Amino acid sequence: MSSWDYNVTTDACTAHDAHGGTVDKLQTSYGLPRLIRRAWSHERSPTGKYEWLTPPDIIRALGSFDLDPCAPERRPWSTARCHYTIQDDGLRQAWFGRVWLNPPYGPETHKWLARLAQHGNGIALIFARTETRMFFDYIWEQAHAVLFLRGRLTFYNLDGTKPKNSGGAPSCLVAYGLDNVAALGASGLAGKLVRLSLNGRKET
């Protein structure tokens, strides 16, 4: 845990440093560009839908998180102590503590992974497209481990119901930071955990 105090509301989250100073207040009123709004979605599934929720058993298995920087505005369960939504534009906000990242899938996904790699403390849930440039740049070269999940996840609807169809591709959990590698190993989630060489990077 870091020396942060969290004041969490339903709409925003105010983070304070150890001296009580306000670091970031996420009451935003600006309109987001259409490109950002289009990016705030998951890859199209067989049903044709784009927005999906993280299965709650994944969150329970991995332990508590301090921040979800790209959470849905309306969610039937929490994924972290603090949530940024599309109205906050999480890429423009301060990231802190242990981060849960289920990023918008599409042409903007790499920006979220780059930010998490830079932050260095968190777990991301993405499709296991291991041949892509994004995977090479921000996972093979910068992550500490990848848990390739067995089978395909079933992402939930925004109302909390479970659809009949699974995701459009296999999924994996990507760990940044050794504590998060340990969390993947202890999660009990079915799959194959691959620990990656640090290649001279600092262990965190």
C-alpha cells in the first residue's frame, strides 16, 4: 500500500498525499472527443456488442485494487477502491497504488497498456494476441508475467447479467510488479503462468 488516503464518491475519487494536499480531483465537465468515446469499448463479440464487464470472480481471485482507470459509469460491482470513468478520461488523470486495468479494446488499447507499464504496479486483462506490436512493446518487453487463461472468458453485460456467448478471443492477465506476479500465482485461476525475463529492468 502507498501513503494515499482515498475519498471515494459515486461520481469521482479525490486522492490526497501524506500531507493532506489534494493531488487530483476528478469532477470533470469537459466533453470528450468522439474518438475517445468510441475507444471506450471492448472488441465486438459474436453478439455484436462492444461494452462488457470484468467477471467478478476474476476480481475476487486477484485481491483488492486501489484504482480502475477505465471503469464503466454504471457498474453492478466495484473493481477497485477508486474508479475513473469515460467522463474523467483516465489517461489524463493521476494513477496511484495497485491498478486494475480492463482497457477499452481497439486502436487505443496500447495507450492504456503503455501507461500501466510506466506506472509499474497493476494487472491488466486483455486479449491474448501475442503476435501484435502492442504485445511485444508493452508486455513481452515490459511486463513481469502473463497468465494465459484456460478457455475463453464470458464478460458480463452492463446490468450484471451473464450472456450466453464468451469473448471474441482468448484472454490473459498481465502483471506489472512482482507482487502482482505473486497474486496471479496464488489466484487459483485456471491457465498457464509465464514469468518473463526482466532483461535488465528494475524489479519492483
